[in-house]
Amino acid sequence: MRIHKKLLSLLTISIVLVNTTACSQRISALNDTLKLAFIGDKDTQLSEQQVNNIPYASIYARIDGIPQAFIVLALAEPKFTLTLPPTPAITELKWLSADKAMLVTINGRLVRTSNLLTGDLIAVESNEPDPILLGLHLDSTPKTWTRTIDWQPGYHFGYRVNSHFSFIAKENILINDTPTQALHYLESVSVDNLNIQYQNEFWLTPETGHVIKSRQKIAPNQPFIEITLLKPFAS
């Protein structure tokens, strides 16, 4: 029963009013919580017009077989790194549900989570820029990446993670029933200390390399989280 109640909480939209100050958005007011009364195994599905009528960036999110949830951006903040060479300007996007479960992304990459049922990604650290942030579609972008990650439950700190990216194909995918052209990339991930391998997937816009859809793990032995970008954040 505890699990069932937690999963239902993912079907809640928190509508957040934000006020842009300097280069970040800050929460200025919280509207009445809008609850989508989907009890059972049905996905949350909004029409294109409904998505467009909501004046906030938004995503669909699904955790391994759990019904799809519609989530609105709560906060966008600049992030400063010490990577060499310097990376482009980085903005962390924080997607918050009504029960305070949070997904934090940078150009579609999950970099932190909070209050998820199965466990949370606490930190990602690297001296190298994430190829996804640089743009996988560019020939100049490295196709390997090494970082360390911390996650819970348990005391999992400083695990070294290696990735290799490979181009799969140019595809047409559906974004809220709208055919959208995308570049499909596979990220082969290995955690040598645990002898664990898995594969993340990313779909990018051909012109900009921005992630519009992904299927990725936050940590070894955690479920996949699928994210579809419906309305992008406009800085």
C-alpha cells in the first residue's frame, strides 16, 4: 500500500509561478495543486493545446512501467563548474511534484533526484564536460566520459562510471503525438567496481543537440527513468 500511494503521487502536477532574477528563476508563488484523477494503470496524457496553454516548461516522466506523469518546471538555476575545457553556460532544471519528489536535469541528463521511491542520485562529479552538454551531434565532441556518482539507499559514494556514446540512427519519434525528427544516441555505461553495465538512450534535436527524450538510470540497480520534453525552458 505504501508503494501504491507513492506511485500515485507521481500523477500530481505542481503549478509553480516563477520570477526571473539575474540568470535564474525563483519561486514566487504556488498555485492550488492540480491533481489529475488517474487511479489505475493509465498514463497521464494531455493534448498539444493543453500543454501549450500551461505557461511553464513541462515534461512527461515515467519510472520503469509506472504510469506516465506530467510535471512542470519548478526552478531553473545557473550551475558553475571547474571542468577543463570550460563548458557552455549550464542551467539546472528542477522538476518538482506535489509530494516534493524532484528530478534535476542539465540538458536532459539526470544529475540529481530527491524523494524517489527506489532511491536517489545524490551527486555527479567530473573534471570532464558531459558530451551531452557539449552536443553529441558535433564531430568535435568526445564520445567518452568518466565521472563519479553518489547514490542512496546505502552508502554508495565515489563510484567511478565510464561511458561511451554511439550514434544509432536519425529517427522520427512522437512527442505528444507529434512526429519529431531526432538523432538517437546510445550511452554504454560501465561501473567497473561493481561489474555492472547498462545502456542509456538519448534523442536529440538535429540542429542544436538538445535532448528531447531520454531513457536513463540514475545509478546501478536503479530503474530506468524515461523523460519526454514537451515544452522547453526559455532562459
